Amino acid sequence: MKKILTGIILILAILAAACASQPELTTDKTIGRSEDSGKVAAVAIKGFKFVPAEVNIKVGETVVWTNEDTAPHTVESSDGTLRSDELAKGDTYSYTFTKAGKYDYICGIHPSMKGSVTVQ
Ligand SMILES: [Cu+2]
């Protein structure tokens, strides 16, 4: 009889410990939250290329170009929408597109460098 009682107490103790140590459910809803406004697309300028050369974004989104070359580069579209200063290594140029369309651009220093941003 004493063994049974000891067994019951032991089981109760284990259950109590299990309840106490049960981790709180963490519902972190801030992770993975995506809002459409303010999105940023990154374009690297490296090896005398725009990477990626073609970018597809939505109206209101921003493209940030970062020059990773030691050579200077610019970002210039023929319609004048994009017109960066000369970007030294590590410099960035960003533009927020407010109108839909396709924006072809080049590097003004190396016109064979070409890229485009399509805004929907
Ligand atoms: Cu260039």
C-alpha cells in the first residue's frame, strides 16, 4: 500500500514538473511581416556590370545601386529619370519609382554597361 502511495506521489510530482516547465508558446508575429510600401531592390555594380541587370518592381518601390568596383560608375537613364553622381567604391544611389514603365539605363562613364528597371 505504501508503494502505491509513493508511486502516486511520484507521478503527481512528475506531472507538476512537466506543467511548470512547459514553455510558453511564442507567437512572434512581427517576423515575416511584409508590407508592400517601402520595398527596396538592390542592384550591385561590380565587374563593370549591373547585377542583376534587369529588375522588376512595383510602383512606390525603391532601387538602390551600390558600386562595388574600384572604378567609378554612374546610373543614368536616357529619359533623365535616373541621374546619379559619380559613384566611388561603396557609394550608393537610390531612386523611388512613382510611375510605371520600363527604365533603361547605362553607366555614363562606360556606356556598354546597361540595365533596366521595369515598374508595374
Ligand atoms: Cu561604369
